[in-house]
Amino acid sequence: MSETKKKENSANGNKEAAEKKVVKAVKRKARKKVCQFCVEKVERIDYKDVARLKKFLTEKAKIVPRRISGNCAKHQRQLTTAIKRARHIALLPFTTD
């Protein structure tokens, strides 16, 4: 008898697991982000352009990663260097309180 109960429980467990899978929302494929610097054909990112650099900082003044910002590798490296230079000469904060 105990074997049949185990089989029934395992069968019911599989049904519940299948129902849970159906309930999950369908995840849409996100569109690939495009590098804004490539679109605007920017050769060099200027460290004195504080307004543009602030768009790539979080509220805590951390640099936004490439997978979130959508920048290409070349421009992400230039952006990081420009932000660090701007921080060094006090155009941008290192952190916020």
C-alpha cells in the first residue's frame, strides 16, 4: 500500500509542477540596445561634457555597465576613462550621500 501512495503522490506532484510552469508569464525577447555614441558617430568622448557623462552614472555615482547602457566596448572604455578624468578634476562626484 505504501508504494501505491508514493506513486500517487509523485504523480500529483508532477501535475502541480506542470501547472506552475504554465502559470509563469511568457518572457519577451528584449530589443538589443544600440550604442548612442556610434549612432552619433562620436570619435572621442570629452571628459568636459558633464551632461552627457551623467547619463551613464547611477544615483550613487557608479558607472552604468555596458549591458545596461548598450554601449559598444570601444565607447564604454572611453566613457569610463572620461568619467574618471572628470571625477579627478571635480566635475563629477565620486559618490553621493
